Amino acid sequence: MLLIYSQKDSNRLQYTLKTLFRDILGIDFNHTTNKDEFLKYQGPKLNYSPKSFSKEVFFCSHNLLFEHDIDNSEINTIEFEGSKALFPVKDEKSFLPFDPFAASFYMLSRYEEYLPHKKDEHGRFHAHESIAWKNRFLKKPVVNIWASHIKKILQKRFKGLKFRKRKFRFIPTYDIDIAFSYRSKGLVRTAGGYLTDLYYRRWNDLVLRTKAITGISSDPYDTFSYQINLHKRFNLDAIYFILFGSYSKYDKNISVNNKRYQHLIKHLSDYAKVGIHPSYVAQDDFEQLKKEVSKLSTVLKREVKDSRQHYLRLDLPSTYRNLQAMEITNDYTMGFAAEPGFRAGTCDPFYFFDLDLDTETKLKVHPFTIMDGTLIDYQKIKPHDAKEVIKPLIEEVKAVDGTFISLWHNHSLNPDSIYGDWRKVYEELVEIALGQEKEDSDE
């Protein structure tokens, strides 16, 4: 058993120790503020305080974990072993030249998102406002890397100390913003679609619309059989997030009362986990969120426990408090729309710490690493160049034996999309994640 000493205790400290040691490193620990108890202890031990006692494993502490306010002071960074680190320390006796505990808490708690910042057009914390993007470590799971530094130090000093063996995981997730391009839109929306096609002389769209509605051909957004077959082929456990709100400017899915749409949702739930995709409107309207969760639960005939915000509209802490009020236990929104990478500095699930209330919650946050819309809409990357972005991210997660979560949309898997063959890109992503990547040909 590892014994950890600190001069003071705090909720921030306990949360950080639990996340790093139990959840990431897989090792049990006890904590004490009693100096005599620490000095007498004969087993593996670690001193996290401002000063070293003698020759024990020592990490010089920053004040962050023992404060209660949210401070807008500048955060310094340093280069360390090929990556960046926060909260550098000057004590030469410290086993690391930075405070890995304060740094991890800063990233995991999303401390910077509580500070004054400029929001984007959808009210989101923009990737380019983040310390990770500004200091070029957004594409590194730094919390996992910092944890690995601690592990190496402890393993070197205490030969018998056992850590849980970690294993890389890949979880494909999908947001169903618009289940069908043409089908099941209702009389008014269908008529409007035809009129728009005629007005702009989009004859090809008019033909495709007619074929899909009449059943002559499949709807271009109906790629669900393909997805299910892919999951069976590779033995994947997927998660679907269903937009189940009323029609609005940014919420354009099929009517929640449409039988075909409800049948699709039930069908998907036979093969994968299904969660709520709270509508754009629901982000600012708790009563609307309640309605959407209740309606989806009725269709599924079971409680809804998983969620991801539409448009990734995450505003801390209000969004997560609302989800907890609806007894949602898992959220998958933690990622940026404009940039791929590790918004919270980790590829592992972690519990949300409500910084305002100074408490760890029961809501587990599952960060995703990459989204198709980031590559297509924000970065305008061509399909043949996507692998250069995707592969290094997967390799970063594999290097720390973490969890790689992708976010894709059903409409992006249409092989005839005007944006190019993103279905092929997705298949490459799956193959790379599962270690079944084909070698590039010389042709």
C-alpha cells in the first residue's frame, strides 16, 4: 500500500489522488497529514508538500490543490521529455521539475473553462482558447503521460509495488443528427425540399429524393446496416446518441413521433448502447431536456444514462449539473469541435469535479479524441489526407494504453457524399485502432 503525505488535505487533492492512482495507475493508497506517521511508515511512500524531509520520493507541491478560489493567474509551462508540463517547481529535490498533481487537476477539472473567455458562435469554449492548443500539447494525453512519469519513479524506488495492467480500448460512437436525408420528413418539409430542388434546378437531388421516398433506392443517410455489420465484423461495442428534440434552426432530425424513426432507434438499441443527444435548444432549457430524455426513455423502454450534447454545446458547470439532475451517469461531450485532441488532457474516463461546489460528482466524463465534422467542416481536410491526422492520435492513446473514442455521423458514411469518401476514412480509422492497418501500396 502506498502512503501519501501532504501538509493539508482538500477535496481537490483527494479527487486528484484518486483519479491518478486508483483510476489511471491502478494502485491503492492511503493519505495522511501526520508527519510522524509518514516518517515511521516502512512501506512505499510519497511526500507531496512544499519541502522534502530526507531522501523519500518527493514531489514539490503548488498551492492549487489547497486553494478554494478560482484564480485567473497565468499558468507557466515547461518542456519535459518530449511534452509540455504545467506548474514548474524550483526545488531541485523534487523528483519532477513540475507538479504533476496540480497540473492534472487543472486539466481534468477544466479549470480554464471557469475563467473569463470568449465563446464561439454556439456559446462554446473554443479550442483555440485552451492552454493546450496555445502551448501545442492538445494532441498529447498529458495527464496520462504525467501519470506514467510518477509510475516510473515509484517502480524504480519500490520494486514490489504492483500496478494494474492497462489495455487499449477503442469505442466507436455516433451522433444521429439527421437520420434520413429524404425519408420521413413529413409533408411540409418534403414539399419544401422538392420546391427548393426545382428552384435551384438541382435535378439530381430531385431524382434521389424521389427514389428514396418511394423506396426505389435507399436513403443516402441510411448507413445503419453498414455500421452494424462493421461492428459485427470487428466485434465493436458502439454507442449511438439520438437527437430527439423538436424541430428548430439547429435541430433538424426526424419528428420524435415518426414511427419509422422510433423503429430505427429500437433497432439500433438491439445492437448497441443508445443515449440522448440533447438538442441545441435543450442546452439552455432544462424543461426541454427533461422532455427529450423522457420521450427517448419511453421509446427504449428503459432509463437513459448516456449523453452527448448536440453541437458539443458544453457550458461548465451548468450543462453537467443539468445532466446529473436527469440522472445521466455518463457524458461523451468532452472534446473540441474545431480541433482534434485531448480537451481535458486525458484519453481516460474520469469523474466530473464541480469546481464551484468543490466536490467530485458521480457523472463520468468520457473524452473523445476525433470527430468527422472537425476534419470535414472546420479543417477542410480532404479524405486522402485524413489518415495523417488520425493515426498519430491513435498512436498517442495506444502509447498510454488508454481509450480511443471516435465521433462520427451516419451521413458522413454515405460513400456518395459530395465531401468525398469518408466511409473509407472511417474504415481506415477502425483498422488502425484495431491494429489491422493495411500497408500502403506503391502504386
